[in-house]
Amino acid sequence: MDMDSFELGDLANPRCYTEPLDIGGCDPVLLRAQLRMMLLIRRAEEKIGDMLAAQKIPTPCHLGIGQEAIAVGVSEYLRPTDRVFGAHRSHAHFLALGGEVTALMAEILGRDAGCSRGMGGSMHLWGGSVGFFGSVPIVAGTVPLAVGAALAAKKDGESAVAVVYFGDGAAEEGSIHESLNLAAVWKLPVLFVCENNLFSSHMHISLRQPSNRVARYAEAHRIQAATVDGNDLVVVSRTSDDMVAAMRDGGGPRFLEVVTYRWRGHVGHREDNDVGVNRSTDLALWKRRDPIRRLVDALTVAGEWDNHAFHAMDEAVKTEVEEAWQQAETAPYPPASALLDRVYAKRH
Amino acid sequence: MQSGIDMARVNYGSAIREAFVYLLDRYPKVFVIGQGLWAKWYVGNSMTDLDKFYGTERIMDSPVSELACTGAAVGASLCGYRPIVVHPRMDFMLYAMDAIVNQAAKWSHMVGGQAHPAVTIRGIINRGGEQGAQHSQALHAWFAHVPGLRVVMPATPRDARDLLISSVLCDDPVLYLDDRWLYELEEDLPPVVECPLEQEGSRVVSRGDDVTLVGAGYSAWLCREAAAALQQRSISAEVIDLRVLNPLDVSTVIQSVEKTGRLCVVDGSWSSCGLAGEVIARVSETLSPRKLLGAPVRITLPDAPAPTSGFLEKLYYPTLDTIMETVARLVIREGVHAKAVD
């Protein structure tokens, strides 16, 4: 293998970046709020995983446990007037913007109270009031849509930005390259967030691309890019803050590659063996690079925190998730008329 | 011509341009995106100098990226804009299938009717002249197959103008498919009256008793010409222009066939799983066989890609003569004066 295969270097090495985060200069109140959001996402997805295992959820769910710092960090400096798009693994993207846990759970259960009124399930989430414009499971499907949302923002002239999350696999789609080119040539305020978790379904990036660093595509399209540790909330927050601020000032598109690892399989609740990938050694190491644990450790070292406070927060979050699930489970299904009434804006 | 109404004689291509002017003048959220929009020859006379009048920010000539441009238009439509994407040949539009079929068509349904992509995708059917297999296709049936899309095919200058306006003002994704073979067709046009696309559908464009001829776009024009010529052979053909292919409403066709007992559908695309077959199927599902004086027929392309050779091209496309011969056989075989039983 040539050197390019290892272009990410230590960022892709789970033995590195395991120490407590450097939280120097951060607001502890904000950090605790971000920690709570990461915990909420983690516990909500663990609950979904448990319910998948218990066969209470028929719809396919792609869990992003282990990747929570990315959505929380990126969302911190976004406004409800911004336009965020997701993909198949987007529970975190929806929740981090302030989407309701109950609405997510109800959606996954196909209920009318769901964020997509029970028509989308886990893979098609919508949250207009919090700026979540939609997620879909066609790989790279929303990337050109986000470019268009950025075009609309530019036409509006009100400094809103568009954000689109996608994975390293999506970078293999032609759609991405057309979109990067359009965004660059028209200087559109769109933040491309590539969650590089080194896997597309069961395929490691080394089997799919000649380099494991996806940001090289952005550079080829003359888009300013950064590649950072996606399990470091502070770094993700700061980098996306800088990028979004530059975009609001008319600086054109930005590309943020965040290196991370998903703890579960591509789809469903199991860790990996369901798709025939044995990555247990790596997974055990990556779990030590846990974005939540590293923030908790940093807060503890800084004297902002102790185990007792953490457990109190965790218990409150678990209760919130449990209540949301129970509420969702008893919510009604969409009416039969929804099958035809929601196809067009007005029924013909 | 009615007195008191300003009529202006325009051709089909100019009528399309009039719709653009109407929309761009009145609706600031309308913009146009596609390849060749600043060139003089990509789209005939249908968009001449629009970039000069409305500026290059509203008339956006684009990189060679059908998918990203169509997807971007879908995205902008979710933010309150009413973009029109122009594909100067629909063959190239196939690169944009994901944005059209997976995204735009399903968006409203997937998100529970809480957001609607109000995007118009103009695909031009541009064939003949030895352009060959990849510069000739009429793929309207593909899009008519997909719930969530609306598909319109104007056959007259008036529809070319008015259906484009209706398409852009509609909150759903619309495929507006115009045909370069119709660009020189002229008509006197009254002033624009906006009409919701949901209320538009198939229309009887000439009355007759012996046979029902059905088509859309250029095929509807062929049907009208055929009906006029058939009159001289004492065959009275009723012509129905489908106009809107999705959602498809064939109630006018059913009523007509109930009267004539004979059905001939013309479609400038392939037969298998196509528009003509769909129309015949719906009529057959609804009407009692006793109402029919003969088996319904369809006139379509042969099951082959478009040839380049001009000699083969003449054999490939349905012509006025093909229609007249087919209809004459249908009517004469079954007896021109026979009428359907009750």
C-alpha cells in the first residue's frame, strides 16, 4: 500500500486521541449543555437499539452511537433559519438541532405524531421548525439539495447557511463532485460535513478509495477544508464555528471532514458481526476514544464535574428517553387517508 | 376572434418564452437554471435573450452537471423558490433521475406533507435530423409512472404558454415536456389567465363519431391533422389531447370511446409499458367489451433506439400517413356506420 492509504495518520488510529479533551477557554455551562445533548443522543439511540433487538421496531435504523460529538459540535452555532440536511444515519443530526425525542421515537414507530408524521421512519426525518430540512437514505441524495438551499440562502441575502452531513461512502458518488463544483463556482454558503467513520456498510475505506482522507476531494474543487478528530467536541465546535462564520460573511463553501467510528453495525442494533465484518479489536480501542467519556474526563480534571453530577444527568436523560418512548408507543398511526393525501400538495 | 380581447399570433417556441416572461415579471421567487441558457441555439426561440432582460442571476447557465443542478433546484424549492430547470434534451436529464424520482417525487409523502418541492423540470424532446439514439428520446412515460410527479405535455402554443405557467405556480414537482417539432406551430393567444394545474386534464380538441384518436404533445398534433384529413375520406374522428400525463385522467377518453366504439392511441415513444398501453388498459378496465366495435390499437415507435440514418428515421417515427391508414383499417374493417350497442 502506498502512503496515501494512511493519509489520515493518527486521526484514524484509535490508540491516539484518547486523553481528556482540551477544554481550555471553553464556557463550562455550554460544555455541560453539549454533554447533555450528546448523552441524550447516546441514550436515545441505545434505546432504539434495544427496541430493535426486542423486535419492536420493524423499520431499518442506522445508529450513530460513538459519533455524537459531530452533530452536537456542528449544530452549536447554527440558527433555526439555517438549512440542515442529513442522510441515513441522522438521528443525531435531528436531535442536536433541538428536534424532540418523542417526535423521533414516534417517527421510528410510524406514528402520526412523528417528525415526518409517521411517513418517514428512521431514514426520512424532517424538522422544519428547527431547520432540519430532511434526511434520506439514498447515498449523497441530499448533497445537491443542500447546495440548492445554499443558493436560495444566497439569493435571500440574509446570511443563512446550508449544512449537509454525509459519510465517506457518499464521497464515491458522482453527485458529490458535481455538488462541490457548483458550490465552489457559485460561492454558495454550504458546509459539507463528511463523517468519515472509515466504513461504508461493511467495506473499509481502504477497499474503496486510494486515500482515507476524503477532504482531498474538496481541495480538488478549491474548497477550503479541514480534517479533524470527530470525537473531540471542542475541536468540532470551534472548527465549524469558524467555517460557518466565514460562510455567513460570503466566504463561499467549506468542507469539514470529521474522523470518527461507529460502534454498531451499518444497520440494526448489533455491533458488527451481522455484516460479516470482524472488527472487534478496533472497536474495543475506538470505545476508549469515546467522545462523551473524553469530555466527562476533561470536566472532572478541571474540577467542573464529579461522578455524582454525571450520574444525575445521565439518570435524567434516561428518564426523558424512556418517557419519550412510552409516549411514542401509545401514539396513533397516521389515518388511512395519509397514503394518498400526502403525495401531492393538493389532492387532484 | 372575440371582440374586446387582445389576441396575438405566436408560435409554440415564442409562447414558451411568453410564459417565462410572465413568470419572471410577476414572481420574484422564480429563477431558471440549466445548460445553454445564455447560448442562442440550445432551446430554439423559447428563451431568447431572457438573460439580458432578467439578468444572469435569475437565468443561470450552468456547469455540465444535470444531477447537481436539478438537485439544487429541488433544494431551493424547499426554501420558498420556484425554480425552473431546463434540460435542452431530455436524454441528458437521465443523469438527474435521483433528484427527480427519488427526491422531488417522494419528498412530500416522505415528510408527511409538511414540505413540497415546487420545482418545474423542463425536458425538451428534440429528435429527428439524424441525431441518433441519445439525442432523440421521449421518455414521458417513465415520469408518468411515478406518483408524486406531475407531467404535462403541451401540444399547442396556448398550452405551451399556459401549462408552463400552471406548472411553475403548482406546489408539486412538475415535468414540463415540450417538443421541438412543434416550435413553428402558430396560434392566436388571448391574455394569460392563471389556472391551477390540479384542474387541468385531458381535453376533446375536435369532435367526431367514428373513432377516438388520443395523443399527447406532438402526437396530439398528429392526431388533429389526421382527423382533419380523415374527414375528406368521410371518417369522423374525435381527438383527445391528454395534456397532463400524471396524474392521468382518461375520463374524456372513456366517454368518447363509449360513443365511437373505436380507440386509436398515438404515442411518439415505445410501446412496452408505455403511455398508449396505459390509456388502452384504463379504457378496457372501464368499458364493457360490448361497447367496442374493434380491438383498440396503438401507434408507437418500433422497439428500437432511434436510428441516425435518415432513411431509417423515416421508417421509425409515426407519421400522418401511418395514422390515417391505421384508422381507416380500423373503421372500414368494422364498418364505418356500425355503432356501439348500449
